[in-house]
Amino acid sequence: MDAYLVAILTVAGVYVVLALALNLQFGLTGLINFGVVGFFGIGAYASGIATETLGLPFVGGLMVAILAGGVTGVGVALLSLRLSGDFLAIVTLGFAETARLVFNNEDWLTGGPRGFIIRTRPVMSGLSRDVTAWAVLGLVAAAALITFLVLRRLADAPYGRILRAIREDDLVPSTLGKNVFVYRLQVFVVGSAAMAAAGSLYAHYVQTITPDNFTTPVAILVWMAVIVGGAGNMLGSVLGALLVTVLYEGSRFVTAGISVLDAEQISALRFILIGTVLILTIRFRPMGILPESQRRASASVPPTTP
Amino acid sequence: MDLSRRLFISGATLTLAAPALLRHGLAQSAPIKIGSLTPLSGGGGPYGPEKAKAHRAVVDLVNTAGGVLGRKVELIADNTETNPEVAVRAARKMIDADRVCAIAGTWASSETLAIMPLCQDANVVQVYTGSSDYLPNGDRKGLCFNLQPLNQAWCVALADLAAKRGFLEVAFAGPKNDFAASMGESFASALRKVGGKIVGEPFYYNPNQVSYRAEAERLIATRAPAIFIAGYVTDFTAVYRELVRGGYKGKVFTLSFAVGPDFKKVVGSAADGILHGSPVPPVGKDAYDVYLNLVCLKPNGQVQAPYGCAAYDEMNLLLLAIEGAKSTEGPRIAEYIRRIANGPGERVTTFADGAKLISTGKGINYDGASSSVEFLPNGMLKSRDFALYEIQKGEDTLILTTTSIVD
């Protein structure tokens, strides 16, 4: 059981990084990115190719993944960021699907549908199975913590204030002389790079990646995490990601005791259960479990000297 | 009461150690846990439920008769959704939380391959049905057993049929997945052996597309007199429709699971002339009838539940091996599966008969519902019946049944 908890927490940690990155893009800046899984996948494959094909160590793989995620982010952003709301959503969704098709069809690079086997572990080799599992959990938790601290600092800084202004009405910051497009581009690229880093961690944890690991349902889970946790609140995203993973995995145990239903019905019941909990959350806490804190008007802030 | 540091530390240590101590003490009488991991939805959706039902039926039967090694068998069932990622998460729960000693039932080769590293690490036995030629590669510890022949065997039968009908130039198409990729390679080499060849490049399309017009046009443009399409029912139906609409006049070869009742209902008379084949259970054999009766199906001289009967064998083999090995350790179970499947010993077809003989110390040779269940050293099946059909007037007409033997 303890080994299983470690496994679930490791996966949850990866989802925390993804949710934080999406929260920066959507929760703070209002960019609707449905292509989460595309960047996640690019990170995973880039890291895998760097370590297995090119023989770099894990840290090298992680760097290559972040770089690949960032560069792809720039490309997608330059092509699509001028699009507003719903249209950006469609383009990013299309990007994720395109990425998956590339993973599936470029066998020489990605191993195609057979999958890509990653032998490089993020921790030193030679440890026992249990110790390795704990060490990987520690690494993923550290990565999640770093992402959380950096992004929360960003959100609380004046930079975060501009992002919120862009989200509410981009006309206002641009009248104040802010280049809205550049801010959006930066946010999109930073988010994409973080998603790719999550992909790298995930790839070296699961050790076999196939194009099926990067289908849209993964993105839906991340979106659920951000919305349930409370869009715009970094701590909310952490909580949301943990909650969604616990719900998704924990429901396996809830239904285990029911013997009246056959396996087929039980597996359907799990999804009904997950859906119900989500609907209830949204119904009774529409702003999420931890809503974004409303800042007081700046009356209490002492006036700065001109 | 003062809580001294010493008391706190010893108390905390004891509390933390309690689960481990309890687990050790309870292990002797605890139920034997086995995972039933089947595709209850997705591409394997038509076949997963019959596998899950067969597992459940065998376990219920064995439990009412007193269990295995005097312990109850507990089946931990889960759904792979025919998706390797989901399969891995389900398998991780089975291995780490439930501590199963074996996982039976994976169907798509991609699922089986995806959970293999986990199972190998934890010494968990895998018994499955799959046909990708890459399946034996990941099994470093000899813990895997496959109740389905590999693609090589299917392709030999299909290529023979093609040559017999005079089709020596055949185009190949299939969905872009592991199964079809390995099918394409095997079919090409089988066809070369009978003097034929593949027309053009093997053509892989993306599954789950809305339309296959462009793919069909490309296939027609090869002007091949025959096309072999190694698809599942969902994509094959769409591709075949486009081929018919595009006016393709050649012969179409495919696999039986792509042209089940659903396909025939949708396509109607346009299905006539399709040649197809697949591994089949030995219709009329006593062990197969016992299985059908157990899951409340009537033997009717036709192929029914082609994967359910293999699942029945999966579970019987596992339980007999645990009974024989008197252990739930993976390597010991695997050793006994080999011994029980290949003999030497008296022929048995059910767990009850086998357990009786094992208790008297005699050797047994399990003869299954899906095949005679003899394994090669790499855990793959030695031989299995294979049937070829032609669709005539909306019905499958049997052309021939062969037994494919792998050397």
C-alpha cells in the first residue's frame, strides 16, 4: 500500500506542475490553452530522445525538454496568440492532436505506437525498488515546490497584476502603454516550458511512453484541477491537482467492495462518481475550492513619491 | 501522564511498524489475489467483457469448492479502456496496493507491453492474449504466457489462402498501431514465401478518423488485385465503405474480428466476397463446451466468445499453477505453468480435476478451451486452430480450418 501511495503522489506531483503552468496561462492571463498535453508530450519525448538517443544524463534531458517546450511555445504563440478566447482554444487543441500524430507516425524518432523505452532514471542507479520510488517522489515534489514558489512570486509581483489586467480587459493595460502581446507571449512560453518539464519528469518516471499517454483526456484532468482548485490561485491549483488525482485513483478502492455489479459496470460507475463530485464542486463552489483572493483597493498603500 | 521522548519514539515506531507486522501474520490465511485487467471499453470493448466474465466464473467455481491451497481467491478487476496509459495505472494499483501475484486478461499488445516492465520488476506473472510479434522481447524473467498465436502464424494461413486464390500481388493497409505494424511485416514475409509480393508500401492510417476517403483513394490507386486490411471493426468498416464507394473491384482480405455481426449489419450485401480469418476455439471439443456451459452459452457448433475461452484458460492455468507450486511467488508460479501446460501427466480440463491429481502427487497436462495450451520456452503458444472464411450472402462460410504450428 505504501508503495502505491508513493506512486500516486508521484503522478499527482506531475499534475501539480501541469496545473500550475496552466493556471499561469489561464487562471492569471486568461489564455485558453487546450493543448496542455501537446507540450507535456513534447517534453517527454524530447527528454527521452536526449537521454536515450543522444546519451545525455537526466539533467540534460530535462534542459532539452524545457528548451523544446519553450521553442514550441514560441512557435504556437506567434501563430495563434492574436486569436482571442475560443479560437485560441481550437488552435491549441489542434496543436496537441498534431503533436500526438507526429509521435505516432515518426517511428524513426519516437518509436511510433510501439512506444519509447527510457532507461535513464532521474535518481542514481543501484538503489532498491522502494528507495528509488521514494527518491523519484522527492524529486517530483521538489520540482512541484519550485514551480509553485516561482509562479506564486510571479503572480504576486507587479508582473502578475498586469497579467490579471490583461485577463479582465486587455484594452486597459494597452492604454497604459503595456505591450499586451509580449506579455501574453512570455506567459505562454513560460507555461509551455513548465509543461514540458513536467513531461520530462513523467517520462523518466514511467519509463515507457507511447502516443496514447498524450491524449486529450490528460488535458481535461489538468483543466479540472485548475477549475476545481480555483483559477487564478496558485495554491488552489496545487490542491486541485492533488484532489483530482486522489479522486481519480481513489475511486478504484471505493467500488472494489461492490460485488453485485460486474467489472464493466464498476468501471463505468467510477467515472459517474468522478463526474458527480466535480459537478457538485462546481455547483457549490463555482470559483473553486480556493478562490482567487480579492485585493483590497490600494487606499491602504502609502502613496509613493513621484 | 508524561510523554517522555523515549516513550514517544518507541510508541511511534510500534505504530508505524504495526501494519507490516500484521501483514506478515495475516499472509498465511489471507486470500490469494489475482488481477483481472481487461479492455471493457475502447477498441477491445467488444471482447473485454467476455474475458472478465470468464475470469469471474472460474474464480467463483473454485471458491465454492474450497479455494486454492485452502485459501479463497480474490479477483481484483479493472478496465484498461484499451489504453496502455490507463492499463499502467490500473496495474500499478494491483501490484502495489493489492499485491496481486498475477495479472490476467490484457488484450491489446500495447497494454500488455506497457505493464510488462512493472510486472517484471515486482515478479508478477502475466497471462494474456496478444499477437504482436514483439511481445516475447520484454519478458526477461520468463513470467509471461500468451494464449493467442503471434501474427506470424496468422499471416502464414492468410498468405496461403491468397496464393491459393491466385492473388500474388496484395496491397497492405492497417491502423497505425503495434499490432498492425507487426502484422504488415509478417504478412509481407509470408507472402514472399509463397511467391507473392506486397504492392507498394505497407499503408498505415490513423485510427479514429472521421473519414477515410483519402486513404481509400490511395489504396485504389495502387491497382492491386487484392488488399489485406488488418483493422479493428471501427476503422475497417469506414475504410471498407470508402473502398466500395470508390468502385474498388478487387478482393479484400481481413481479420475475423473486423467483420463481426455489427459490420455485416451496417454494410449489408456489399460485404459479400470478403475473405477473413482468425484463431478459433476448437468447436465441439469437450473443454470448450464445459467453458460455454459455465458462462451460460449453449454450444451450437459455431465460434462463440473467442476471447472468453482463452480467459477461461488463463485463470485455470494460474490457479492450478499456484496449487501445484504451493506458493504465490511469481517465478514459482511461472515454473509450474510450464509444467502444467506442457506435461507430462494426465490430461485435465478443469481446476477441480487438476487439483485432485496434484494432491496425490501426479503430474498433469492442462488441455484448454481455446487450445491444447502448450507453450514454447518464451511463453508463446505452440499451436492453435485457425479458421478462414468467405462472406457469402451476408453469412460466414467456412473455407478451411488449419492448425498453425510454430517451430
